[in-house]
Amino acid sequence: MNIPTIDLPRVVVIGAGFAGLKLARQINSNHYQVVLVDKNNYHTFQPLLYQVASAGLEPDSIAYPIRKILRRKPNTYYRMAEVEGVELNQKLVNTNIGKIKYDYLVIATGAGNNFFGNKTIEENAVPMKSLVEALDLRSKILQNFEIALNTHDLKERERLTNFVIVGAGPTGVELAGALAELKNKILPKDFPDLDLRMMKIHLIEAAPRILSAMNEKSSSKAKTYLKNLGVHIWENTKVEDYIEGTVHTSNEDFYSDNLIWAAGVKGQIPKGIDASNIGRGNRVKVNGYCQLPGDESVFVVGDVALVESEAYPNGHPMMGSVAMQQGAYLAHFFNRKLKNKSVQPFEYNDKGSMATVGKNRAVVETKGFKFQGIFAWFVWMFVHLMLLVGFRNRVVVFVNWMWNYFKYNNGLRLIIRPYYKSKREEKKNKNAA
Amino acid sequence: MNIPTIDLPRVVVIGAGFAGLKLARQINSNHYQVVLVDKNNYHTFQPLLYQVASAGLEPDSIAYPIRKILRRKPNTYYRMAEVEGVELNQKLVNTNIGKIKYDYLVIATGAGNNFFGNKTIEENAVPMKSLVEALDLRSKILQNFEIALNTHDLKERERLTNFVIVGAGPTGVELAGALAELKNKILPKDFPDLDLRMMKIHLIEAAPRILSAMNEKSSSKAKTYLKNLGVHIWENTKVEDYIEGTVHTSNEDFYSDNLIWAAGVKGQIPKGIDASNIGRGNRVKVNGYCQLPGDESVFVVGDVALVESEAYPNGHPMMGSVAMQQGAYLAHFFNRKLKNKSVQPFEYNDKGSMATVGKNRAVVETKGFKFQGIFAWFVWMFVHLMLLVGFRNRVVVFVNWMWNYFKYNNGLRLIIRPYYKSKREEKKNKNAA
């Protein structure tokens, strides 16, 4: 890799998600050379991916170019590259554009989909962890309605227009709500000659209740909201297999071409990390300073880090707020180090969580406060707007939301690149090219 | 195809560009059944594609779902399908989702790239006629800068960062201006460690002057604007070949990975039209009523139609304003027909033409008026905003333009789907899937 050698310790950061980006922004790069590596040239605001998938927002407004974010930081270098592995004993990162030497390594590679080893599900379910996946899902949904119009076979229509969302965390709940609004308000006008009563939205959750990480009241309120929108909720239900268009669960079976995977995530660990350091959820076990045991030059932050503490014996929840705090913590660690000062171990400050189910409906939990309904919905919107990077993005998202609020119809239902079944094959071809 | 049979004459329209869409919107569909067929579920505002390619606008704001446009029209059916051919003697259109019978057929299939038979150019140049092509070009440009950073080979850097735009009509001129602004204002901040002086933008034109369809004054003013922005203009220059990264022209040769084709278009005619009806520019020869000679049930409008008249012995220019007027004309024709009234042959009302070269710089020609500079630029913006379909799109485009005006930096420089050399192969794989 072509990075100038300067007389500063070099911090190589893998991944420009919430953790890696926060670190790169807050570290004092007058005294460190920072090299940020990511395969995408943009940062993705993952919490709003479901709105891209359900045609509520354009992809460009929830992504932001990394170079623009880091523009004013001295001694900071972004490189678009795929990391192939790390060689800790050599202090090297191997990428598809060459090797890079580090003094400090920060692994912030995030989490990917966890299909719990089921190959048929992995090959046929639609995930929603990246911008490309969200756009593929948008194409697939819209395409299936176009195709459904052209068949007289009712069973086939059912398959094309039924939705099965697996996992009722915030992502699954929010997507189910967005799809229900699409069904109730928009599709009947777009497809006047298609009987949409046969379109069903099923939300499947293995735990005894949806939004199981939240309070029972929030969870039951969200359930009411979803039911009112017409979503079928299946709690205590495990997905077992997906064979020839049928989703088999521990409860009923569902015939659907649209199996959307919002169920599980696991850490994405670069090759070269010793198996003994890998723990629960395929995350890297680190000490309270987010440091790899036995190697003080290697740090792990965000979803891929497993910091076990008294308060969180199984590690922190894999979510953006933890990642941002760990990124900021690590920047603080490096900045204090310059003055030969130490820091306390990382402590997660849980500011609460929230989920929206649709227009005027959300559940919010913060320290001491729990509330639902329209005010919660405004809080949800405000917080998400403020977390978005870039003022332009905020304006465009705000315009969209206001538009949808008053008109329920923003006109983003575009199949720009059609979705093809053999996505994985196509990907292989692309990589070979 | 699954279209209800109702007791109205059926008008099948192929293509939802400016002509087809205008017709579908203005025809009295209380008395005609209208079936609009397009392979994309959206209408593309082609005049702004170059801003998508140069990362000035998001793709979603210059496209609009066809279903949403036709929502309030009775007896109007959109079908997403690729037309494979027409059988005029059977009054049938063959598509990938089946055959469709028509009483009246309107061919509005537009124009595609014309590489004048040069296969190496066709395979390696980047066209910009569709939203996908514009996005591919955006990815390619940004990717090439990322790759250029990682090579020490100066010749290779030159190849990656040089741009050769072929064709200096409005599209070529506008793209050259947009790339020059990218080079002057944005890239130096995004790529502080890349020497951008080596990046050259060449605009190649076979005719004796750029914007040759416009007045000499406009053309020379646009030339001054482009030169001031640092664009190299090569008039009277023909592109001959593109071999191993070198663009061979009748003048100099250029070493560049970015050969952008804005040079020629030709009609895209569905199979089944008799060769004797095909004229100049691969367009279908029709009479003054846009009607196929010898078959009163078939009409051709827009870029693909060749209406020879005294004023336009070689047919009308292939541009949006002609297409819109022909679409409106044909709707009028059908609507008058209901009352057994006839219409006069089509006459093009030339309202003028315009091109922008960059911030505060444009040239405009209307009946009687010719002006340049900042006022022309405002007129250009206003006209384009008003022509965009959808109020939301206008707001988002306006926000982007204002943003760029004051900050020169909207942060849309995303490589969402990387560009791969073997695009055509990939496409083949997709089609096979």
C-alpha cells in the first residue's frame, strides 16, 4: 500500500463503521498517523437501511463519503481496500492492494449476518446489513409485485407477495411496520388491479416477545401497533428451514419468496486472530481497555469486540451506540497516551433504545423515562436525524419524512438494478472479473 | 400478458420516455385502454444523467416510478417487460412476459448509443444513456482515483485520471464542465495526496465547433467557459479507435481509461419493422402524422421516429422537447379521433436550446433571445427543475443545487456498486440467471 512514512506512530483502523469512524475523527492526528481501511468509500448509517429497503429513503442520503468526513484531519489516510487478514507477529495487515505495517491496530470490522449454519437459508434469504443488500431488497420487493400481476396462479401470487421477516429486534420490527404501511397506503394505488388482501406480513421471533431487549411495556405496545397495521406476529417461534419457497418454523409453515433475515449477527473477524481469543457471537475477546490480551498494540471495538464486564457478562449489545462510545473511548485512550496518562476501563453509558413502527407510532426507553406514541415517534425521528452524518443528508431525509407524513408517497419505488436469484453466483463472477 | 379485455380500443405504447409518457398522460383513457410497456419501472429524466455520473445528484431524484405517474388514469396499465419484437400483420407485441394484442401501436423506444460499428470502442467506452450507466460511470470515476493513489507508475496514473469525452453536444459539454469543477474544487480536498495536475479533461468533437446545433456565439462562449475551467477542446477531430488504453483520433492520441461516449445516438427499433421503413440514424420513417406508411394502426414518436418535412428534411433533432411534443400531438390525435375529427400534420415548435458549463455559466437560445452567463444559468436551472416529474424530486434537486452553489460539495461521491471491466459479461450472466 502506498502510504507515506512519517515520523509518527501509525494507527491502522480496519472498518469505517460507527466505531472506526468515531476513532478516526477524534484521535489527535497531529501526533498519530491514521490509516483507515474500508472496502466501501462511504460510511453507512445502518439504522435506516430498512427505509431504503422499503423505498422510504434514497440510498445516497444515509451514506456519506469517508474522504469527505476526514477531509480536515491531518496525517489521516483513507484507503479503499478489502482486508484479507492480519499478521500480528509481523504487525502487518494484508489487503487486496498490498500489505500495511502498523504500530497500533484497531479492528472495527463490525458484524455480518448469522444464519446459524443453515445453508439453504443463507442462499435464499435476503439480508439487509449493507446498502447494496437494502437496494437489492427494494428491487426484489417491487419486482415481485410486477411479476405477481402477470400470473393467474394464486399459489404463485401468494408466494410472491407474502413476506416473512425473521427476527423482531428493532430492525425486524421497523421493517415490518414499513412494509405494512406500504401495503396499506401505497401498493393499492400503485397496483389497483392486484388483490392485496392476499399479501401477508409475518414477523417471526424466537424469544417469548418482540423487542426482547426492551421493557415489557414497550414490547407489548409495539406489538399492538404492529397488529393494528396488520402484521402477523409469531413469538416463541424458531425458523428451521427454507425449502422450495416454504419457510418451515417450529410453529406454522409459510409459503413466501420473501424471507428477510433480521435475526442474528456475528462478528466479522479478519483472518489471523487466534481461535482462543474468539468468544460468544464470533467476537474477539478483549480486556476492559478493548485491548487484545497479550498484544498491547491491538485493539478491537464495536460489534466485533467482546468486552466482558460485571454489568455485561456476555459482552455489550451489538449496536451503534456501543460502537460509537468505544470508538470515542479509544480515541481518548490514544490522546491520553500522548501525555503518558492512562484511562479507566471502558464503561458503556446506556442512553436507552427505541424503535418506530410507523407513522406516529414508536416506543422509546431512556434512563428513567419510557414513553410511546406520537411523541416517541418525534423523538425517534429527531435522534436519527441528528445522528446522520452531513447536513445535506439531514435535509434530504427530513424532506422525505415530511413528504411521507403528509402524502404517504415519495416516489422512490425504483427498480434501478433488478434483483436476480443467483446473486451469489453473480458476486463470484464479479470477483473473478 | 395478463391485461383485462375491455370494450375499448387498446393502445399499446412501447417505452416510457418523454414521448410515450406524455402520450399516456394526455390521451383520454375513458375511451381508450392504454397499455404502457417499459423494461424499467421508472421514467428517467435523461438531461440530468450527467449530474448523476459526476456525483452532483442522487439517481432517485431524476427518476420517477411510472405507476405513480399513471395512478389517476383510468383504464391505464403499466407492465414491466422487455419487448422482443412486433408482428404488425397480427397486431401483436411480443415481450418476455407474453404476447399482447393491440388495436393501435405506438413505438416510442427512443435512442441508444451509436458507436458507428467500432467494436473496441463499444466494448470499452462508457456510455451514459441510462441511470445504470450513469451510476456505473460515477463508480468508475471515483474508483479510478482510489486506484491511482496506490500506484507509483506515473503512466498508469495518467491513464486512470485522464478523461476523454467524445461528442460536444449539450451532454458532452455539460459533463466536461461538471468534471472540470470536480477536478478544480472537490478532488483536491478529497485526494490531498494525489497530484491532480496530471488529470486532463479532453472534449473531442468531429464537427468544426462544439454545440454545433446552436448559434456560433453560444458555441464560442461555451468554449471560453470550458477553457477557463481547464477543459481541452479538440474540434474537427474524429475518434478512430481505442486500443489498449489509447484513444486514437484524427488529431492527437490520448492515454486514458475513461473514454466517455456522448457522441452519437441511433434509433432503437423493435424487431419486426420492415427494413424499407428504416431511414437515417436507424429511425423509423413515418408520415407527418407520425404514422407508419401503409399501416394506419402503427405510430412512431420520439427519438426513434423520422418525420421528414420541409423544415426538417433529415427529421427532427433527437431531443426531449421534440419527443414531448410528439407525444402530446399523438394524444391530441387520438382524442380528436373520438369525435371523428382530424388533426394537422405534426409541426415542431422549437422553443430553443441551452447548455450549462458549470456554476454561473450557461448558454441559452430561445426564439429571438440569445444570452449567456449567470442569468442563462438561472434559466437553465429553472427550466430543468420545472421539467422534472414530481415535486419531491424538484425539492431534492433544488437542495442539492443550492448546496453545491454555496459549498461545492454535496457528498454524493459513493461507490455503491463498484464498476467492473467485464460489464457486458456480467450482464450476460444476469440475463441467463
